[in-house]
Amino acid sequence: MSLIKVENLCKDYKNDEVLTPVLHHLNFVINKGEFVAIMGPSGSGKSTLMHILGLLDRPSCGVYELDGKDVTKMNDDELADLRNHKIGFIFQSFNLLPRTSVLENVKLPLFYSHVPVKEHNDRARKALEDVGLGKRLSYLSNQLYGGEKQRVAIARALVTEPEVIFADEPTGNLDSKSGGQVMEILQNLNIEKEHRHTVILVTHETYTAEFAERIIRLKDGEVLSDEKVVDRKRAKDGLVK
């Protein structure tokens, strides 16, 4: 069953009357429960596409359906509500509050959700336990190393129990072992039977993209290829097996 469907999607930016096309009439479908990598070099349009799919930006033309709803016809409040309960984000730079506890960082998205306040602590604790940081609740985020910070960011993305997770270069600031641990968590989130998440990974690295089951390659704002990963990488204990 399709979760994301785009038809003739395009994006232009206008600056001082100069029109700059970035995405050119993209067409693809992402089904519920898929792990898809969007790959391309710098300037290919992959980050712009992620912002549109994540409801952080609007397309200039075309149709974008999320779970059967045409989001291009929604107003800003409707988009914000849909984004807050449907989507989780993981960024390369972690985006954590530095002098705030790990638990409080993870709780942040819940303040913009429909989850009752009395459930916030339990939700945040569970999300941190799911990424192996159940003993780091009271640590300040600036007391953690890079791999732990990214796991906090993953817990924060999970705390609202979203259907789809967008990961924008999630291993870009990590060493290979920490990067492997992050990719293992993302794979487990995608394959666990009870709460299987759709994962959309944005990366410029073939090595990282091959942890996904399918790669959409962009070049100059167009889909260059859309193929299944034949020899998919697996991560365990921080190492690729």
C-alpha cells in the first residue's frame, strides 16, 4: 500500500526575479514499510525533495499525496498537524539543545503533539531505551559523544510514534563504528514487526545508501534511476556484516 506518491513534482526558487528550477517533474511511489534511500551528489536536489516530502516546504507544481491525502491543497496549520504526528526527522547535525538533559531533548516533539502531558516522560524513556540509552536520561546532550547524540536524535524522532522517518545524512558526522550503529537502529526500526516504520534516507554515499532496500538516484533535479538494492548491507554491533 502506497504511503507517498508524487506525480510531476517540481520545485523552483525565485530570487530577484531570477527563477532557478531545482526539481523537474518527479514521479515515484514509496510504499508503507519500505526503506528507501534518496541518493545524489551535492546540488542534485535531494535535500529539497526531502523538505517537500517532510512537509517543510511546498512544491511549485505537481501532486504530492501522503497516505492518500493531497498535501499540496492543505494550509500551513493542517501541514504542521500532519507533520507533527506522522513524521519524524533525523539530521546530520543532531539539532539537540546542548545544556538540556537527554530526556528533555527527546520530550520536545511531544509538546506539539496530541499526546497527554502525563505520558511524556514514559514515552521519552521508552524511546531512549529502544536506542540503548536508557541509562543516559539525566545526561546533558553536550556530555555525549557523536554516536550517542545521534541516537538521542533518533529517540526524539521516534517519541511521537511517527509512521515515516526522514534521515538526512544521519552518519555524516560520525565515525564508521558509530555510523554502523545508527544504520543498525534504522534497519531494526524498519523491519520490526509490531511497529514497522517507513524509513527514507537522504545521502550522497553509495555505502550508506546500500543499507536501504531501494535507491532513488537524483541528478540535476531529475530521477536518474530507481532500483532495488541487490546486495543489501546489514549492520550489527556497529559493524557491517
